[in-house]
Amino acid sequence: MRVRGTQLLAIGLLVAATTACGGGLGSASSPPDAVATSASPEGGPAARLGGSPVPAGRPTPSRTTPGRTAAPANRPARTTAPAAPPAPACAARDLTASEGRTGLPADGDSGWFGTPIVLRNHSSSACRLRGWPGLTFFGDAVVRVCAKGDPSPSCGKPTSTSGTRPFAITRSSAHSLPDIALAPGHSTSFTLVWQGSYFCGALVDAPYGVDIRVPGDSHVLTLLPTAQISPCEGRIEVTPFGVVG
């Protein structure tokens, strides 16, 4: 009995020594919840077994809130070319005046005539005309018939080259006023409408000249000699720029 107790004590001491050295009867097994590790492709922490590793070089997908869309990228504001400014009004210095061919007015009334006055833009820039011209007639264009050897200094000359003629200038009715754009070298005209006859021409002298004013300019454009008109009773009707009488 004593020997058996001694043997049991020796066996117990042997088992304790084996356990303290990390060994045991049989081989050690890993616990069920052990984690296996491996090197991350990007040098990061290892992935847990059973997960889906993120492939190298691909960004991690971001989470988006349902019902919302990503803000659009900033786009440059659209710009439009500024509109070209309108051409300025024609000044007297931009124009030259000449007499057109006198004929019957458009309505064909007997005894009435239409004399166009042509305005040409001789400047290097475009300009605009709109409205009626202002007119002042002066002097007279009657040339005396000189007898052979007449020593008079007034022979063959106008009786007067100055003095305002008392013509009554009225504006013709117009439904609208054309806006005339005159490019360099281009022309437009207005018309003098007047009543005349052979007997009237013998009593009313044609004017020597006419000063023409355009809207917005205090300077005048002078036409010499003026249109050869002999208006009965001194009445003249004028059309707007760009309108044929």
C-alpha cells in the first residue's frame, strides 16, 4: 500500500512538469476561434478569413444616400459676344448733296413735279438718317440776258446770291419714317414736291441755293446751285429721307 502511494505521487509530479513546459499528452490544437493572418497586398492589416478582400489599386466604393445625386461639376458660364452698337446719326460733314432728275410725282397730278435731292455718304464710316430734312432757300438763279456789248457788271450773273426766300415748306404725311443706314459711298434721297407752270415760272424765280439740315446737327449742307424749281405761290412739300414723292 505504501509503495502504491509513492508511485501515484511520482506520476502526479511528472504530469505537472510536462504541463508547465507547454507540452501535454498528445499534440496541441488551435482553439476554434483562432484568426489566421497573412500579409496585406498594400501593406495594411490582414483581412479576416471569410471576408471579401479589396483588390489592390481599386478605390473603396463610397456610400450614397438613396434619392440624392452627386452635385454636377462646375461648368464655365456661357458668354455671348456683345451686340455691335448702332451706327451714329449722319452729320452734315458726312454728306454731299446733288439734284436728281425732276419728274411727275407718284400720284401723277397735272402741274405738280417732284425733284429728288440725293444725299451721299462720302465718309469712311456708316451713319443713319431718319426723319425730315430742314430746308432754307435763298437768293435767285435768274441770269440776265445780256445784249451784245453790254458793259453792265451784273450781266450774266444771278440777281442775288443771298437773302432768304419766303417759301412755305410743309412736311408730307407719312405712315412711318424709314430708318436709313448709309454705308460709305451709299446714297439716299428725299423729294421736293411743288406746283409749277409756264406762267408761274415767269413770275417766281428759282432759288440760287438751299441749306439742308439733318436731324441732330446744327451745321448745314449747302447745295449750289439749288434744284431748279419754280413753285407757284411759293409752297413746297418735302418727303422724309428715303421716300419718293
